[in-house]
Amino acid sequence: MSVAPETLVHPALRVAVIGAGYWGPNLARNFAISTDWELVAICDMDLDRAEALARKTGNPSVVGSLDELLARHQIDAVAIATPARTHHQIAMQAIAAGKHVVVEKPLADNSVHGAQMVEAAAAAGTILMADHTYCYTPAVLKIRDLLADNELGEILYIDSTRINLGLVQPDVDVFWDLAPHDLSILDFVLPGGLSARTVTALGSDPLHAGKSCVGYLSMELESGILAHINVNWLSPTKIRRMVIGGSRKTLVWDDLNPQQRLTIFDRGVDLERQEMMRADAEDRKGATISYRLGDTWSPALSEFEPLGLMVSAFAASIRGARPAPTDGPSALRVLKVLEHADRSRAAAAATLSTDHSTAAMENAR
């Protein structure tokens, strides 16, 4: 099922962007050019930075605090583009004032805060939405349609790589910085969403930055799918690739290949043939694995800016009083996996520390 903007003409909704740093300008630009929205204000403690952004986006008002924004301006919604540790306080205040809220990833700095935000929005009857931008890309929308149509058959495994030579973030590690993209995509495209039975994570800090800069996250989903995500700030090469292996076909999404972002391979292990072989011990001696080789094709993808579709979907959710495609509960599921990954790494570190202490004691005897 594709996400499409509303085609009816409605009065523009009034929005303010909170945060004029890294991501705020992208949100402000898309709200400013959208026919669904009127960009009313930019809110940032750094007024010079806010004024510079306002000049580029139609000269909305500039305010230095959320209190000032809510007191001075009649708005329908806010878009939060501030550090994750501030999302909860800003969102809760905006929701209490009856405003709809879209938050850049991650939804909050922990699942307790995220759950409070979801519950507050539900109680207030307002829309809470996460700006999981990749879910609004043409490629991911197509992947969702293909999986909904069972084009790949039963999903057997998912392998995702998101690595590049990137900035070491001051407030989050590589898991919280990069993995939300892949986790939100899985929640969006998999029928039934992201439901992890187990989560295992390993992280490395070769720069001694005090946080993981390289990470590997593995999940066994409730459906039995094994999903693996590799994130890395230190790779000299940039890779954004996801492989989804099915019982009938395999999909490869290469986000850095604009000529052929999606490729479907009609090849792999012939599971039906394998079952026949298992039933015949003599045949099994001769060939333990049967492969299927078929055609390869790439679906055509339309071109549009994902953030433009995201802001339109936000407006459609508000007007239709219905959950957004990347709503609060879906963002909360992503948060919970990230926290499970934190606990997995902490448990591994504690076990390693205990083993080292035990070994030291043994050597001292």
C-alpha cells in the first residue's frame, strides 16, 4: 500500500519548526513550499541562526523559546528538530497546548519518554508522528508494495549495511544515529511491523570516543526472520544497501545507485526441490542443495522529495484524524529495539569484565 498525499484543496495548516540546526532547515524548506502548510515561525535559542533560516524560507516570524512561540502565534502543529534529549519536554508541552507534533528521529531519548509522548497525544486527540524520512522514499514505498503483494514469497532474512565516514555525534552513538533508519524501514515495510523476539548487538569504540562508532545489530523477529544491521561511522566507503531474501525472490536496494535503486533477483535456493530431496535419501546423496536461476529486473520508480511527501502525509493525518504512516507507536517500537541493543552490549561488556577478573584471579594463584 502506497502513501499518497491528499488531492482535495484544504486551507493551509499553520506550523512552526523548532530547531534551526542540522535538520531544521530541511523541514522548514519543505513546509514553506507545501500547499498543505503555512510556515508561521522558526523557533531557536540562537536567534541569529533562526533569522538566517527564516530569510531562506519566506521570512516567517522568529522566536527564541517554545513559551514565546505558543503565546504569540496561532499554530496547528510543530516540527521538532532538536537533540533527542529535548524531544520529550518540547513535545509534551506542545501536545498539552493542543498542537500536533512531528519529531525527527529518534522519537525520544528513551522508551519511557516515548511512551509518555504517545499516551499524551492519544489522550489529547492530537497526531504524533516521527519524521522517518526513508519511509517516504520511492524505493521504500515500492518495497512495501512488493512485500504486501507477496512478490518475494516468505521472507527468510534481511541484511542491511549503512556505513560511511561520518561525524561522531556528541549525544548519541552509532546505533542511535544510524540504525533508526533501517529499523523504521523494517517496521514500515514488513507486514505486522517490527516485532523482535531477540536483539543482540556488538559495538566497538576504536577512536576512544566514549561511545560505539562501529556496530552490528542482529534480531530474530516474531515471524522467524533473521535481520542484521551493520552501522559504521568510520568506513572510507559509503554503502547504503539492504538485501531482503525471500523464498521465491530476493530484493536488493542500493540507495546510492540512482539508475537502479531496486533489483529483484528470481534466483536462490529452490525450497520445493529441497523438500523433494529430503524425502529421497538417495537423491540427497547426489545433491544436497538445489538452486533456481531466473530473470533479474528493476521496477521503475517515480522521483519526488521524500520530505515533501512526509509533510503532506502529516497534513493528511491531521485532516483525516487518522494515524500517520510513521506514527508514535511505530517510532516507539524502534526505540525499544535500540534500548534492547544497549542492554545486549552492556550485558556483553559485563560478562567480558567478569571473565577478565576471573582470569586475573586464576593467574594470581
